[in-house]
Amino acid sequence: MTEKEEAATPKKGKTEKKRKKEKGVYTLYKVERDKVVRQRPTCERCGQGYFMADHGDRYTCGHCGFTRYKHA
């Protein structure tokens, strides 16, 4: 194709953007009746207040690097 032919072709319309997953503290907790329940485990080394990241097959602490594998 020449440059003129490329300029003459109509451009495709904009596609919808993917929605990102919600972030924030409210994704780490769940309220059941009168109690607050943690959604993710806390780190065994660092103690309370350090949540472990969910990586599908394992949990990892972002503070110390401790890794706990999920049961298959």
C-alpha cells in the first residue's frame, strides 16, 4: 500500500477499555453481621497488619518476602 491508500482507509472506532480491579483497603476486609473478617492471611514473620499477596498458587509477603504455598 502507498501512503495515499493508507490515509484513505477509514480508521477503526475506539474500543472499550478494560476495567481494572478495584484496589483499596475495602478489598482486604469483609463485614459479616457485627464482625470484620480478613480476606487474606497475615504474614507469620511480620505479624498482624501485614497482609500476604495472593499469586494464584501461593501467598507472598511484600514486606519480608515470606512465601506460603497453597494446597493443591
